[in-house]
Amino acid sequence: MKSVKAKTNYTRLLKDIGLTIETARQNAVKAINTELVKANWEIGRHIVEFEQQGQERAEYGSDLLARLSKDLGQRYGKGFGRRNILDMRRFYLAFSKWQTVSAKLSWSHYISLISITDDVERKFYEKQAINQNLSVRELDRQINAALFERLALSKDKKGVLQLSEKGHIITQPHEAVKDPYVLDFLKIPQSHRMTEKHLEQKIIDNLQQFLLELGKGFAFVARQFRISLRNKHYAVDLVFYHRILKCFVLIDLKTKKVNHGDIGQMNLYLNYFKAEENVEGDGEPIGIILSAEKDEVMVEYAMGGISNKIFVSKYQLYLPDKKLLQKRIKAIIQEK
């Protein structure tokens, strides 16, 4: 018995030491990152102040950048290429107050953020990265998929500015739903004829990226969730649970245009979940019909009188035209 207890104690000791080492290493990485970001901000500040004295403008092809790159490289080694120095200058111009720079983001995060020229859009992605603890890869995905523009198009000027200041905060069911959803990561050619079963399998194969596209708070529960009513059997394509809204989210996939029968079927699913799957503390379930096409007028009439929370969203298999979306957002912001 004594040897068993000693072994258990030693295992606990080893675990505690391991946690201490891991925490120390993580803190060291954070400290190094903070110092790197601070140093790059200071370098950018020095360059901008030099410009303001009227000495020379540090544009990409300028002699100043070439000289700085060469001299700093000779003195301090790698990391001072012309592009890097230009990024430091752009970083300072975008975040001219050090207090606005977040310790939660790495230099790589800021490289992605300073590629965004619009201040409102950049602030949104900065808030998203901080609030959702996004990796650089996840942040780049949201930028490339025009998340800001897709969310902003459903809002007025005040709503767009709130997105910029606070990020995408979900308090109501409609705020957890996008239209359209961008599924470019499935790598399915647009012209490809696809069954709903094939689409579902592709999503399951790329579940991590699909969860990122769904947004913060979604947790996967099941696929082909079986519902049996007497001698009839149904299957919900995908079932998720939203941790923030505390409710089930049912997704039905349609590779063709949504019809009124699809909406009626989703209504049945939601009623079943309310009666049979919800437990104390669960909110009303949400239904999303994800389709290749939708007729807005038909959808409006088909959902008339339905109290359940049903949303019909399109999906697209390619990245959106950001320039076109940005033009539309600019028009919303400029409205009086």
C-alpha cells in the first residue's frame, strides 16, 4: 500500500512540476512577444518622427528604407528587410497610441491587421481576434472571407460602428446566424453537381473550419440525428449546441432552392427538440436551413405565423468579392 501511495504522490508531483514549467514557458513567450511588438512600434515611431522633420519619406521604394534595411541588418542581423521596416512604420501609423496596442495579440496578428486600410474594418477584426482568442490563421480566414462585410450588410450605420468598436457580440439568436456562409475551404468546384449527403460529408471532414465559419459559441453534437415519430423516421443533418445562447442549433443542408416543405420540416424538428431534447436551462432551439439558393418572397410567406426561430441562409463555395462588399458598406457608413 505504501508503495502505491508513494507512486501516486510522485505522479502528482511530476504533474505539478510539469504545469509549472509549461506556465513559465508560456509566460516567457508572451513576454518576448510583448517586447517584440513594443520594439517594432518604437521603430515605426522613430521613422515617422524622422519623416515629420521633413528629411525623407519612408515609402516602399525610398532610399531611406533601403539604407535602414542595410544598416540595421549589418548591426543586428535578420529581421530588418525593407518590407519589415515598412510594416513597422505602418504599424505605428495605424496604432499611434501605445495604449491601444493589445498584449493579447502577436506581431503576426498585427501584420494581418495593418494590411487592412479601412479603420472601421481593422478595429472590428482586432476586437474579434482579442475577444475570440483567434490564431493568426483564423484571423486571416475571417479577413479573407469578408466576415465584417457580411455581418455589416444587415445593419445600419450605428450597427456597423458598434461592430467596429465591440466586435461581433452574440446576445440574440439572429446574431448567431450569417447570410451567406462561405464554404470555400470545402474545395468543391462551383460547377460540381453535389448531393446533400456529399456536402454533409465534406463539412464533417472539415469540421474545425466549419465551426470557425459558424462563429463563436458553437459546439458540435451530432450528424444525422434520428427523430422517430410512430412509424416515421427523420434525420437532422447537423446538430450543434450554442454555449452562449444555451440552445440547440439544427442545420438542414439543401443543395437546391429551399421550398416551403423544407421550412415545415425544420419547424417539426424544432418542436421535437423543445419537447424531447431540451433540459432545464436550455433556450428555444434555432433552425438554420443552409441552401444553395433561396426565394426571399417564398421564404417570407412560408415562415409567416411560425413562432419557432427558423433562418434560411445561402452558402457559397468561393470567397466573396470584397471590393464590392466594401463599396456597399461605405455607402451605409456615409448615410446621414
